[in-house]
Amino acid sequence: MVNSLQAQLLKTGLVDEKKLKQAQRAKKKAAKTAPAEDTGKAIAQARSEKAERDRQLNQQRQQEAARKEREAQVKQMVENSKLDRSGGETPYQFVSKNKIKKKNLLTEKSSNKKCKTKM
């Protein structure tokens, strides 16, 4: 199956059968090697894209870890700076002249572990 240009060149005598077959072999060989070069480029491009995705994913993970670390530090600071209010004032609400009033009572622990209230 010779294409029309090759057939015309063969009829005019500008090329012979041997040169024609050699050109066809070269064309087939070039067609086989061209995809190999393209796959090499595709592989290199895929590697670079994967490296970029991995770098972005790693950066996101580091940011998430840093955020969690800051949250843990804040939580620890809050826990460490809490005040013990067990021995402090206790609110007491009562009714006086049809109004609800609130008074803070100081509770003191005595030596026999009973709470005394003062008004």
C-alpha cells in the first residue's frame, strides 16, 4: 500500500523500491520512538505534579499540627490559671418584701470540717 506521492515518485524514477522501503521503515521507527519520548515527559511531569501535591499536603498537615499545638497550649494555660473557688463566697438567694435578693455568703472551714456561714 504505497501512498500517492510515493507512487508518483516511483513512476517518475526519482526514487527506487529500496529507498521507498527504507523511508517507510524510518517512518515506522520514528512513530514507535515518539511515544516513548512522550511517556518519558509524561512521567517526569507526573512526578513533578505529585511532588507539588505532596508538598502542599505536608504544608497543610504542618499547619493543622501547629493549630492543634496552639489550642493545647491555650487549654493548658487556662487550666493552670484557674482559681480555686471552693473556699470562696457562695451566692444565697432569698425573698424579702416580695423581692428576690441575693447575698454572697463566706464559708469557712473549721477544724472539725463543718462549714459555718456568716452574713
